[in-house]
Amino acid sequence: MSAILIDNVRLLDPASGRDGGGRVLVEDGRIAALDPRRVPQKGVDRIDGRGGILAPGFIDMRSFAVDAPAALAGGITTVVLMPDQAPAIDTAAKVQFARDPDPATPSVRVEVMGAATQETAGTAMAEIGLMAEAGAVGFTDGRRAIADALLMRRLLEYARLVDRPVVQHAEDPALAAGGAMNEGEIATRLGLPGIPAAAEAIMIERDARLVRLTGGRLHIAQVSAAESVEVLRRIRREDGAVSAGVSPHHFTLNETAVGDYRTFAKVSPPLRGEEDRRALVEAIRDGVIDVICSAHEPRDQDAKRLPFSEAAPGIVGYETLLPLTLALHHHHDVPLLPLIGMLTARPAALLGLAGGRIAEGAPADLVRFDPDRPWRIDPTRFRSETQNTPFTGMPVAGRIEMTMIGGRILFREEGS
């Protein structure tokens, strides 16, 4: 592998706080030097960054499928796969298998969350210790909440022993049972069963108390409601062992996106009211929420072209992750450096990963992007296997130009 010099870029590294002009020398899959004074004249490929931003590759903490071409086009260098697959990733062997893609085909890095319970059924604890040894970066039941409080206590205790977080889909199953969208006026008008925001806040409140009881680490996968934000504000003042994530559709859209039974806007947790959406933006600005994740969940037409209550929840999120995140900077004045940190340094720190930073010796997982380049979301041009998105036609700004993993350029937009 030849050395690569990426020149004439704005280096954006949230881990160190660096934001300024520079260049990066990459050798043997790692960052060899920042702003090198001397560069060999032979054996070095030079890339002119043309003043674009060079940042650490994005780490997506919540993905329900590994869709490598779409991830690379979205600047995602590490995908954290959820365990609620078929079959569930609930043993050490399954964790190891899911983490080891074909070594002959360079691709996106895959990290794995092990199932918190056997078959993600929520009744008996899975092999926590063995899965940690096999490389699981945390434990969760994915789309399902861990409802049993005693079981959750035991999970937090065991996960603490192996220094891993427990990731919760915060939604009380009894309150959410049968629900299809946010509980409120629109659900009533459409005749759809609703899911109250309290179902989320109650679960966060309960689990935070269990964290204090056990000394474990808890991550709330996706926050969607103002009530939850207020609970988190109080918890974060008392206990730093609780972290939280949010997905772009929750801070970009509100429940009106459902329109007249528009199933492409059906997600879990559901889109909430405008007050909730605004509360999420403020929580991101204030640092109450730690990470932004795609919640990438491809669904085919057969799963979406159904009556709203019967349709499967989920949207594709890889290729819209950056522009929708940047909208917080362009339209809500959220500073760029900490915002990109929610895609890089923060998830790396929470999961104990080596990436998420631009530093000598770090993996050369890098992304170059133009934060101001305008375009319109067109799912027919997605590289994803499916096009289930509620953002069709939305004007956005911010485009990935190059994605590098381990010193290999695996995506480069035509003309850049």
C-alpha cells in the first residue's frame, strides 16, 4: 500500500478540538503525520482536498443492516450492527461471525452489539461475558425494550464487569402495545392507536435508577420526546453513566410527516410533535444528547405498502446522515466541531473504539466533505438496497466527496 498525502484541507477533529488548515500523511493504513514538513517525492499519492473538510470517518451506533455501498457514500466508516437479526446475535460465535467480513473485499468496518437476552426475547440473559471476549461492543435487544426491571439490573451488573454499556430501546412495552404513531390529535383524527411520550420517559427514569443501583453504564438508543429530554437533563446532572442518542428523522420531522397514512414516515420510536422536535434540537445544542445515529433500517415495498398499522417501521439513513445533521449547523447555529463529534469522537469513546479521531497512529478512517454543497434528496439515486425514506425531494446541503478506511479510498464521488 503506497503512502497518501491529503493536502489543502480543513482538518476537523472533535477529539482534539482542532479546526484549521492542514494536511495528513497516511502510511500502512494509519495516520503517519499531521502537517508533515518533509514528504518523500516518490511513492506518495497526492490528493488535493481543494479546501474541503477532512474529518474522522463517521461511526454509526445504530444500524439494523450492513449496507456497505450506502454507508461508504454516507461517510460512515464503522457500522455498529444491532443483534435482532435472523437468527439473533446472542452467542460469542455469532458475534465473531458478524464482525468478520470477507478480508479479500475491503469494506466498511463492522462492530456488533450482542443480544442482551437470549434470542432478544427479553426473558433470559444471553452470554454477556463470552460475547464481550468475542468483541461485542455493548449489549441490547435492538428494537425491543428490556422490560423486566430485575433482568435489566442483572444486565447492568454483568455488563459493568466487562466494561460495556447496555443500550436500551426506551419504550415501556405495555404503554406502547399496539401503537402505530405518536399519541395525540393527529393519531385520533387518523383513527390510529397512539404511543404516548410517557412510555419513553418512564423507561429512561426507571433505568437511570438501576444505573445508580448497579454502577453500570446505560445508553438510550434514540430519544424522541421533550419529556425524555427533561428527564435526561436531570439525570445527566446527577450521573454521567447515562448517555443518549438521537436519529436525524426525530430532530428534522414531526408527526405531521405521517400525513394521510404515509408509511415511509413510520418509525420506532414514532415521530413526535413539533415541541418535541424543537426540544431535541436544544438538547443537541446543550450537550444533553451525545451521539447522532442513522437507525438505518432498510424495508422493501412489501413491508411498507400496507395499511399504516400493519406496515413495518424504519427508514434508510446512511446517505442522509450528514446533510440532515449539518442542517443543525446551517439552520440552528449548532457549532460544527461538536456536531461532527456526535458522529465521531463521542461514539468512539462510548464504545471504546480506536477510530473517531485524527491523530498520529490512529486508523486512517477519514472522510472528506463539502458542508455547503446543495442537493436534493432523491432516493432513486441511493446506493442503498431499498429507498424507504420520508425525505424525498428535500433540499439539503453537505455532500460526501471521499471515504477512506484503513488508508484505502473506498468511495470517491465522481469529479472529486
